[in-house]
Amino acid sequence: MQSSKEITPQVAEKYPNKPINIIVPFGVGSGSDILARMLEKVTLKHLGQPLVVINKAGATGSIAWNELSSSNPDGYTIGMASIELLLQPNYGITKYNYPTSLEPLAQFASVPMVLAVQANQPWKNINEFIEDGKLHPEKLKFSHVGIGSLNHIVGEQLSKSAGIAFEQVPFNSGSEAVTALLGGHVQAAIIGPAQVKEHIKSGTIRVLAVATDQRLADPVFSDVPTFKEQGIDIQFSNWYGVAVPKELPIEIKAKLAEGLKEMITDPEFKKNVENIGLQYKYLDPKESEEFWIVENKKISETIQKTGILNIIKVQKQ
């Protein structure tokens, strides 16, 4: 990646001497927003200045990341990052190529995708579900949160792996996708764990697989096997971190990264992240950069192999 600009030691020493804005690419109450406000509560303690949360929702995050990409790289405008930051440029619908106009300073939380079905259905694992799909290919439909979303990608990966053209039914939100499942309008949902947790506890929904490399620690999901355990190599999670404009000066970047590390690795912050049903894992700037590279390659290959890229292209015409 391109190196950051250098500045005088005096300027770096005074940083930060005013509030820092953090641009959130989704609305109030979204995962990005909740995590940004968690950071907001501890920024003064670790950086000596407050963090100001600014929601810029729209265009699946692109409005916010366009603004972040074009902002002054002085350390006073940072932004929340999530998997859409990599997804959207791969679909060719963004003003900037975010992996090159932005760079990560930290990553700290993720939410895996799970395959949920109604608990009154006969399937106890993913292989029984697939076998039924092979016998009745027109019977099984998936709900997800939109064409080209991570949920959609996982659903299409399962279709390819199983050799079955499951019908994908897009909705505008996770709650709508779950409602469709509960109402029997679809037979499965690709969704985040938090959106089905209470339904699992009440006995109305069963989860057949989780798209991670290991089982979830949450006791509600700890008995749910991964896709990989069941012979299907699907590993995709949404993730959250902090990104900055590419030309952020080296000294400012180092100071900001260190402050973020102190905030994120605080045991109380970790506990708060896990309390809202997210997986916690801190990655520093170098680890986050390496993750972006690997994840971007995986996304690019997957959306081509599953045909999702072609679906997006047709929609744009």
C-alpha cells in the first residue's frame, strides 16, 4: 500500500487537539452505529478528545466511504468499515475503489452468517436439508437481505456447493427475512445470529450451520456445527473496523492506531462487543491490511463463480 505523508513532530505531538469525527455508513441502530458509539464512550479517556458520530447512510455504505475517501487526511475524520467496503467496488458501482482510497487502522468485531430453518421442519443438519432439496428442488427457498449482500453470497455458495438452484428471495432487512421464514413463505434464511437468537430460545427456529471456521462461543449456538464440519467450505462473516483516508500522515496514523488499540483491547469494551452478540477479535493496522487483501480476493472470486456479479451487471443496465 502507498505510504502515508510525513508531518512535523510538533503537529504530531499536538494531535489530537480537537474532536474527531467518525463517519458511520449506516443508520442509527445498525451494527456499525452501535460499535461507533461504544468507541465514542471511551475515546476521551484514551485520546484526550471526544469522538463525534456522524451517520451518513445510503447506497449500501458508499455515500459515507466516498466522503471519507475525499476528506482531509489530517486524522480528524475517520470512518467505520465493514465488508460492504470491499463488496461495493467489486460490483463496479462506486466513485472510489475503497481498498486503495482508504486503509484500515483496526478491526475488532464480526458477525457470522447462519442458515436458519423453522424448528418444526424435519431437517436436523445441512446434509438432510440438501438431500431434500435434491429430491424437491422447487420446494426450498432462501430469504436474505438483498441482491449482492453477504447473505445472498452465502446462499448462492450453498447452491453451488450442493448443486441445487435454490430460489433466493431478497428482503429489505433481516427482520423481514426472518418474518418470511416464520410465516413459511421461505424454508430457510441466511441471517446473522442475533436476529434469530430469541426464536431459537423460544423453539420456533433451528440453525443448521454457521459460516465460520469454528463454532460460536455463545451457548445458544455452541452446538451448531460449521458448514465446513459438514463438508461444505463456506466461511463468510460481516466484520467491523476503523478506516482512514489513504494519505494520513505516518505520525498521526501511529498515534491514532495506538489509541484505538487501547480502546478496543480494554476488557470492558470486549465484553460490550460480545454482549451484543458479535464475535470479538482485534487486528492491528498491518493485520487488518492483510485481511482486506485476502478478503477482497475471496469476494472477487466468489461473486464471479456464483454468478452474482452478472446479476448485478444486468440490474445496472
